[in-house]
Amino acid sequence: MTSPSPALFRPAERTKNYNYAIRNIVSAAKAVEAEGRSVTYLNIGDPVLYGLQPPAILQEALARAVREGHNGYAPSVGTLAAREAVVQEAEKRGVYLSPEDVVISSGASEAADMVLSALLEPGDDVLTPCPTYPLYTAITAKLGARENYYRLDPEQGWLPDPDEIRDKITPRTRAIVIINPNNPCGSVYDARLLLELLTIAEAHGLVVIADEVYCRLTYGPPPPPMAQLAAGMDVPVVTLESLSKSHLVPGWRVGWMTYTNTQRFGEVSAAVRKIAEARICSPLPTQQVLPVALENQSHLPSLIEEMKLRAAITVEALNAIPGIRCVAPQAAFYAMGQVADLKGQTDEAFVLALLRATGVLFVHGSGFGLNPHDGFFRIVFLPPPDTLREVYARLASFVQQR
């Protein structure tokens, strides 16, 4: 007697557009490695992959938390000590909160997922920058909502046009995502631009989702927090932050969201709390590190200087290659390059051909929402300067031989 064939299950419809190019492209790199060749991964913004480690004081704080027994469940919105640390650090930057305005999350990614899940119905849309961080694409696709892209202009230093944003608003627009400093472009928006964006959101009844994960990694003076600028305005702001990049602990998953102008959220904040309760909590041992991390940030100046050097090497090298250009980033550790002539290919085909020819892995611009025929690609410039110089020499040789 033969056993019946196992049923072939069809994936849920919501997963069709659930893509994350930064990680999806790794399968092509693994195929190159399977041939016995090495790959230089410049696709993901994980400082630890490139030899950077968290300050010793944080490592000691985490070990101490585990030894002292902080290994169980935490309150779903985070421990009081962690939330108070966020409140105290925000006050130093002119943002006034209470612990009830803070939710601790497993990285800023979970915070984004929780707030959008609490806010959006299928068919709603979210104003999202293009190029965008693919997390927002994945979340809106999962929720059956729509990304309503507004353009970041490379000719203007990767800044948005407020007039275009106004024109993009529809009756189903619920929120605007503002990533500042920006990933994937490394641009920084000044106070004037941020105020104009807040004014648009206020006029149209939109929630502002202020992704400020890279606010501590600017090469010059940091921009004012949107929460500070929104004080006294009638606009709800959800700010997303984390320790992942600034404190070199992406695997610890320490993030948080804060509410500004809480009275404007209605029942949305209660819905976020429900979601937080359903997922139980974010990790307790790493939450214990948050007060220490926000009180001790002396490692940042040297880290920023290292990133400024790498940015300068990247911009100089790319702009020296005929047919390639790169707008200088002002923060973080990302740059967007552009090849002028794709020779009939897509940006993804260019990136894959570069990988196979040189062992260098970038991410194609269309993975961030850009037109696949515009020739953009994102570089993570976290490796040491000598590695970067070698990478850009290989890129130059590849482009010249095409």
C-alpha cells in the first residue's frame, strides 16, 4: 500500500512582494564561494562583520546582567529602568517624554513593524522615501498596504521635495516615513526641511514615523530630533532608535520607539501595547545595558572619524572611475553609486556581473525601490581603508573592461 503524497502547500499571498534585497542577494555570493572563490561582502550594515566590536563597558554590563539573574521575561513595553534611560537621554537633546511614551523593542525593525501593524489597514498607503530602507517595503507588503514613494533627488544631495510629497497624498495616506540620517543614501535633512515635512503631516493628519537610527553617526552637527521640532504642533510623531549601529551591537537587538504629542495617537498606542504583549517582550539582558550605553558614548567621536575617512575614500575612488558617480554621504556608513551606462542591463544584472567577475558584493538600487535601469548600487563602506581601496580598484577594472 503506497502512502499518499504529501500535500503541496501554497504560500500566503501576502508573501509575494515580501523581499529584502540586502539579504536576498547573498545567495548569489554563496554560489560564488561554492566555486572556491572569496567574496567581499559590502551589502549589509553590520559593523561586527568588519571587525568592529562594542565598547568594553557594554560587554561588561551585559555579562553582569546575565550573572545577576536578569534572564527572565521583562515587561512587554520594556523595563522601567530602560525606558527612564531613554527619557533622560532624549531630554539632553531637547525632547521631553515620560516613561509611558517609550516602548522597548527588539531593534528598531520590530518597532517599525509594531507601529505600522497598529496603524495600517489593507489598502492604506504610507509615504516612503525612494530609495527606501527595504524593511518598510516588507512590512507594508505583509500588511496589504501600499508604499507611496516620494523621491530623494541625488542632484540635491539625496533630499526630498516637499511639493512632490504634498502631491502624493491620497485619501488613504496614513503616515509618512522620514529616515534621517538616511539609509541607504547617507544624507542628512536640516531643521528647515524637517519643519516643512512636519507642517505637511500636520495639515493632512498624517502620523510621522521618524527613523533616527543613525542620529549619533553624523559627520557634522546632528540634525534636531523631529520630536523636538514637533513640540507644540498638532502632529503625532513616532521616533525609532536603536543601539545597533551607533554602539556596534546589531545582534543584541536593543531598540525603542517614543511617542510625541501622545494625545493625537488615540487608540493606536494602545494597539501597539497589545502587539507588544502578544510578542511577550524584547530580550531582558540587553535591555539592562541601555542605561549604561546611553550614559557612556565616548566611543562615538573616534568611530565617526573612522567612518568619515572611509566615506572620503569611497567618494574619491568612485568619482575617479569614468562612468561612475557618487554623492558624498553626510552620515552612517553607506553610499549610493551610479553607473552611467548599464549597456542594456538592469542594475541587478550589473551587480551580479560585478560579483562573478571580481568577488565584490554590492546591492542593486532597485532593491531599495529605484528604477532598475538607472544604474544605482549601494555600498557599505565599513571595511578597513586598504580593503576598500582594493575593492574600488576591482570595480574600476571591471567597468573599464565592460
